[in-house]
Amino acid sequence: MPAPSDSDSHTPDPDRGSSGSRASGIRGKVESASTPLLTAMARMPALVPFLIMFAVLLTGAFLGGVIGAILLLIPIAFLGWLLYLTWPHLRQPERLLRLAVLLLVIGIATTQIIPR
């Protein structure tokens, strides 16, 4: 049986770290551009980014209106960015859970823009 080539490698390899990533195109550019911010976040205590996003999320949810929806765009963009970066390394249940959280925040932002 012939050895698979790099071009045949379209399935994610969970054991491959970011340093061994063979991403190209848009994904490679996003990963490269994200490296400085991810490095800075890795130096912080794990609770700090969570608390910042949680505070922005709660503030946006309780403020309401257009200002609240704009504030909610910050955690939406952040969660979407992290989901995009981690997608190839996640299993199906992890993908579904993270996608559900992102959709929940999008739903909250939508209700802020379009009230009952």
C-alpha cells in the first residue's frame, strides 16, 4: 500500500500540534496572524480571558438595544475565531458544543437588535 502524500491529508490529525501544522491558504494566514495574540493569551492565567469575555457578554446582554448588540459582537467574533482555529483538532461532540455556544450568543445578540 502506498504511503499517503501531503495532498491526501485532508483529515484532521489530533496529535499534530500547531507547530506541525500544514495549513495553507486562508487558514495558514489566519493561524499566522493569530499566533501573537494566542501567545499573549497563553501567558495569562486561564481565568482572565474567560472573565473578560464573560463581562463583555453580560454587559451586552443587560444593556440591550443596538449598543448591547454591538458589545455582543466582541464575544461572537472571539468565539468564532477560536472555533475556526480549533475546528480541525476537535472531535464531533466538541465541535457541536462549541458551535451551540456560538449560536446561543448570536441568538442573544439578535434579540437585542430585534426586540419582541
